[in-house]
Amino acid sequence: MNNHLLNGHYRILKIINDGEKGKTYLVEDINLANSQFIVKQLRSPGNSPQALTSLRRLFDSKAATLEKLGQEHDKIQKLITSFEEKEEFYVVQEFIVGNPLTDKIIQGQPLSEDQVISLLSDILEILVIVHSYGVIHQDINPANIIRRESDKKLVLVNFSTVNETITNTVDNLEYMPIEQVNGNLKYNSDIYALGMVAIAALLGLSGNEISNLRTQKNRLTGEIVWQNKNLKVNRKLAKIINKMVRFNYRKRYQYATEVLDDLKKITNVDHEREKQHQKKLLVVMAGVAGCITLGVGAWQLKLLKPLTNAQQTLYQEGVNKYDAGNYEGAIEDFNQAIELDPKNALAYNRRGDAYYRLGDYEQAQADSSQAISLNPQDGNAYFDRGFALSELGKYKEAIADYTQAIKLNSKDAYAYYGRGLARTQLKDNKGAIGDFNKAIALKPQYTEAYLQRGILRRRLRQRLEAIQDFDTVIKINPTDAKAYYQRGLTQSINKQKYAALKDYTDAININPKYIEAYLNRGDVYSDLGDNLEATEDYNAILQIDPKFTAAYIHRGIHRFSFGDYKGAIEDYTEALKLDSNNLAAYNNRGNAYLELGNKKAANQDYSRAIAINPNNALAYYNRGVIRTKQKNKQGAIADFKKAAKLFQQQGEKDSYQDAQREIAILQNKSASVKVTRPKSGKRERN
């Protein structure tokens, strides 16, 4: 249909919708066989780069939960990824092959009571899961409920959390409750919308007719009058629907589990279907719906006391603040919610997430532990605690938590990914690769898993395979700056300097404040003898962050290589002002002092480096050079011997041989023999 490729690899097959808020496309990914997706163009109210960046950050905070929802539950549409192109924002979603409920709810053709009960039960089960994650769909209507062709299951699609984040608007007002219209969104706003869908199904009404029906209200109560003499509806079912669509949300069902509980009491629901529903509800979360207990021979659902309005309001306000990046404010709301209900597992879990974002990993671990004690079946809590433990350096404990999360949900790609990261830290390279492989198998477009597998492969000297992983990330998302940067590092190690330059430049073009990319591009320019370009890159870093110590170190090494020893000393001195224990700065400044003939200052710097770290082989080696020049033969031999021992322990074969050569020269010949120049500190790769 169109030769233009969205994001470089999505070919447009069909325009599904073209509205004021943007277009919706059916696309295929030219890099993946038999892959069709839905791509939504979301036009933001403002067009400035700052507005787009702000929206991207807000979207990412919400998208992480939606992505996890879709990955873990097959009746929820998967959120694949997002990208920006020409200052427009795009969201890529799973394409569900099937028929929307609009094909079933036809004007003048009512559905049977059994069909409506089945519909309500299926969607309510999905809402139990969705709400347990702190997510509100916001746009439940027949078009957003699809009967999947492959297994005939109902799938909930088009979460308006995505649209609303960008555009602050939601469609389909005919199904929306008054509090949502007024911006006071509640969990049971979804229950109201589903109740209106049930009415449309029972009466055989179109969307326009539902809008007209909403105007037919009881003058005294304000409630919708939808029943008539010609419609015979089971009294219990009608009562349930009426409570779902109460005008005042306080008088409405508060939770999806409450509606399901009442639906089970209707006598014409098939007993076997009841049993299946009960089994499906094992994912209900404590604090939102209930907790699970294992009885003898069968699963039983034990409902907890529902949260009060005050508790639910505080919790939702906390979630909203968390999504907006206000983690301190979120913690305050979760604190109050927990004070009102000390057994609210979900509030502990979300508060732990907020503490994690603030870098308080011990408190994050404590909150996740409390959530687990209240609901041992909560895989998310184990997952969250695993990340907190990893940040605290407790990798074995983290692996145990990720493993438990996997036991609870063997298809949790994120848990495999987290375990892979922890195993990497413990040098369990085989186990880590296996976990990254599993995460990728479960989630073929999981770019972070490819990225981390590529980094690990590079460390294992599997550089070709590493580059292939970075290539895959770039194919999936051509605007992933990290992938270009990591590929650039690998190219540089492979001595492919110009290929590395291109990758670093691509990373910088995508993210003009990518400090590490400037740093390593500057190093490559320096290695190639391009003084001006290298200096410009180091200077660019210091314009972005004047306190970035490594920039002074790298620029100092560059100046030293071009014979600007005074300039190098200035840079190393600035680095030491920022970090008084920086070994590379002391060692390299000592080298520069030595080149200028200031042996005393050089000796002092090497000695300081040794005092800070007695295992600093480089400092011993360089002090040995100084002592040789000062004709301190025994002192020089002692330093070279210490350096040789440390180099050998650290696996630095070439440096070990250099030290041994200097010892041989000193022991067999006059100390006046010319020795090797001092060694520079290695550039600190990031």
C-alpha cells in the first residue's frame, strides 16, 4: 500500500482508522516472517521535543506494566514496543486475528442470557487480573473485546492508558461513567462500562442507541432505565447489571470479584463452567481481590474483605503519582493505604517499587518480602525483590527469587532476564546465557535480553555472536542508542575503528547527551591521531556534565599522547578534585610529571596511588621506573617484583613480562641502562 517503512521496518498494509488523535495501521515487520502488528500514531497536544520527551517518559512508566500484563496473560493484548518518528509517537501492539464483539452485538438481535453471563464472566476474570496490576482499562466497549480466531477466547484490547497518556482523551463516551468523564477515574469505572456492554447485548443495541438509552433516566434516582415489558430478563441477572451501572460509583460494585461472586449464584450457569471459572481465578491478588489457599484435592478461593473507598482512593492516587514519576508522593499515599489496611499486599508491592526507583533498595526488599508473606503466590513480588537483592549485591538470594517467580509463571520472560543478570554477576556465564535465551524465546522482541546477551558474549570473546545480538536489537528498534553504542565497543575491540566511529556517531545522533558514546568516540579519534575531533568529544561531555571525572582522565591521556604534558596534569588535577582517590588520575599525573622532569612529584603520585590501593600493579611498576632513574636500584627491583607478582595474579601477561624484563636488566647490568617508559592507566571503559 505504501513504500514508506515506519521505524525502518514496519510496512503499512492497511489504514484501519484515521482520526483527529492519529492513525491506526495494520503493518507487517519486514524483518520477521509472518508478523503483523497494529501500529497506532498518537498525536501529542504539543510538538516540541521537550513535550515529546516528557510524554515518552510518562508513557514508558505506564507501558512497563501493560507490557508485563500482556506477556503474562494471554487474554490481554500485548504491547510490543513504541518509537518516535518525525516528532510523532507510535505504539506497536499485538494484532489479534478474530472478530470484535461489535460483530456479535447487532442492532435488533439480542443475545441470550447465557451468552451475556458467559461474556460478563470472561471479561470480569480479565479485569480481576488487570486491576490487580493497578491498571484501569478506561475504554471497555464491544469494539475492544475480540473473540480470538485460534482458540475462541475473548481478548481485551486497546487499553486507553496508552492513548490517554499521550492525548488525555478517550473515545466511546456512550459506555463511560460520569466520574470518568469528570476525570475522577475509579476501578469500578470499568465495571460500569462492562455493564453497559451487557445491556447492549441483552437488548441488541448499537452504540448510538446506547447513547440514547443513557438519556432515559429515572428522574428521582438518576439511574438508567433499560428494562421494559417486552424484555424478560432473569431477575438476579438484572439486579447484577443494575448494580454494575449505578450512577454513583460508591453504590456500584467496587471490584470485579464481587460481580463474579454474584454471577455464580445465578442458577442457570452451567456447573462445570463454574468450576472452570474458579480455576481461572487463581491469579487473584491479595488487597485487590483475595488470596489463594490450597485445599485437599481442589483449589479453593478465599475472598478477603474488600478495600474501603478510602483505601482504594489512596492506593490509586499512589499509583498515579508513581506513574508520573513522583515516587516520594506515591510512598506517602501507599503509607496511608497500608495504615488503613496492614494486609494490603499490593500496596506493599507498589511502595517497594517506589523505594526501588529512589535507590532505597533495602526498603524495597523489605516491602517485597512483606507482600510475599501476605500473598505467597504473587510472582511479581518475588520478581521485584529479586531486583532489589541484585542491587544490594545479594545475587544468590536474587536468583532464588527469580526462580520462584518462574515456578509461579514459567512464561515470565522478565524473570528469566533478571535471573540472567544475577547469574552474570556470579560469573555463571552458561546459566546466564541460558536465561537470556529463554527470555528471548518467550519474548522474541525483548531487546534488553538481546542486549545483555550480546554484552556477555563480548566478555566471553564471542564477538561475532555479540555483534549479531546488537544487530538484532537495531533491526527491532533502529532508534536504540544503547545497541549502537555496545556494537561500537565490540567493533573497537575488534580493531574496526571506523566501524566503531560510525556506531558511536549513530548512538549520539539518537541521544545527543549519550556521554559514554562521546567518551569512547573520543578515544577512537585519539587512537587514530585526530586531535581536534577527540578534544571536541571530551569537551562535549564536560558541557553536558562538568563533574564527569572520566572525561578529565580520558582528555588527560589524549593530551599526554600529543605531548601536552601540562594540559594533561591540569586534567588529572581536576579529576582528583572531583575524586580524591582516583588511582588512574594519580598514576597518569605521575607519568606527566615524569615527562616534565619532576621526579619528586611523580614519585609522590605513584606512592599515593599505592597507599590508596596496595594491589595497584601499575603504580608499583611506574614507581620502579622513577627509582631506576633515581639510581635507587634495590627500591626499583622491589617495586618491579611487586608489580610482576600482581600483574601475574591479574592475568596481565604482557605487563608481567615487562616487569620481569626490567628486573633482569637491573640485576645483571648497570642501573643507568635505559628503561621502558612508565605505563599509562587504562581508559575506563563504561
